Amino acid sequence: LKYEHVLLEFTALKQGEKQGRLDELVQQIDQRPDLLKSYIRFVFNKFDRNGNGTLHQPEVEACLVSEGYTEERAKHVVDDFFSVFDLDDSGELNESEFLALHVILVQSIDEVLISDITEKTCLSVCKRYDANKDNFLQMDEFVKAMSQMLQVDMSRQDVMSLWQVMDKSAGNDKVDLKKVARFFYTVCQCLGQTEAANRRISHSLLARASTAMGSSGAGLPRVPSL
């Protein structure tokens, strides 16, 4: 869901706005330690087989696989983001465009809060599982969505019980896509409240530790209390 949230944000940008965001992302890389920048450029050059300073789509996929992505996931990511960063429609990514993609995958997605997820994002994700594009999820599609999005494995009986909560008009074989999206959005809102509470607790603990260490003359930085 965080991935889809960032993807929707970038695909909604106009061409000029995309260039501005790309420049911002590259600047973020420039502020990183030299070792990290060197590593990213090493990866880029490693998969630039012909040394022309650009990567084609299969080369970017191979790069992601080398970084631990499955082949299916790598293709999925490249299909989604390649056109976002291929600003000149060359069918290739230059080094700056590749650096921007790297920031997206390792930083921007991680920075999204669960509470930032919108119902539009949830609907966009659900549409990926609607194989026949009929605006309904079949039993197997719904089970796959629950497994991949929430890491929950469900029996047919579990699914039917949940469907009745989501959509009382749901049949035995499919459920309305929008009702599923609404369900996932509600889950995100609940998780977001927990996430926010955990952040407050973590901040409070850090503040207490900082105060305690400060009073003893140790070197933890002080942080403001909530």
C-alpha cells in the first residue's frame, strides 16, 4: 500500500513537475555518504553492459534482482516506475534517473505513514487483483490480496464471513471491489492510530533516556518532550 501510494503520487505529476521531483531526489543522494553514492553508481555501471551510460528496462530488472527482488517483483516495479523516470521517453534510464528510482525504492516508500494511505490508493491496489476487470474480486483474487497486502491466510469460510461484513449483497463467488478497498482503507486507519501511538511512545522513551543521560553528563542529545 505504501508502494502504491508513492506510485500514484508520481504518476499524477505533470512532465515539468516530474523533472523537479527527479532533481530533488538526486539532491538527496548527493547528501548521502560518499560510500553509498559510490555503491549506487557501481551498481549502475555493472548493469550498463555496453557502457553507453544508460540502462534499458531488462537491465534495470536484472539490477533489482541482484538487490534481492524476485524476478516477478522486479518486473512489476520496473513496469510501474520506468515511464515515470524515463522523462525523455528514450526507453532508457540515465544515471540521474536511476538514482531517483533508487531513492524511491529505499527511502520514499519507507517514509510513508500508514495513516497517509488514502481510499484512492486502496482502490488502485485492489484493481491490480481484478484479473478480468469487472470491478469485483473473485474468491481466489481476494485470498491473494489478503495474503499479499495483510499477510493473512484465509479459508473459504473465513472469506465468506468477512465478505458479509464488507458487503451484505456479496455472493458466494465475488465481492464488490469498492467495498474491499473501503475495508483496506479502514484497516489502514486503525493501523495508523497504532503507528502514531507507537511513535509517541518511542519519542517519549527517547526523551526520558536523553534527560537521564544528560543529567548524568553523558552525551545523548536532548529532544523536546511531546
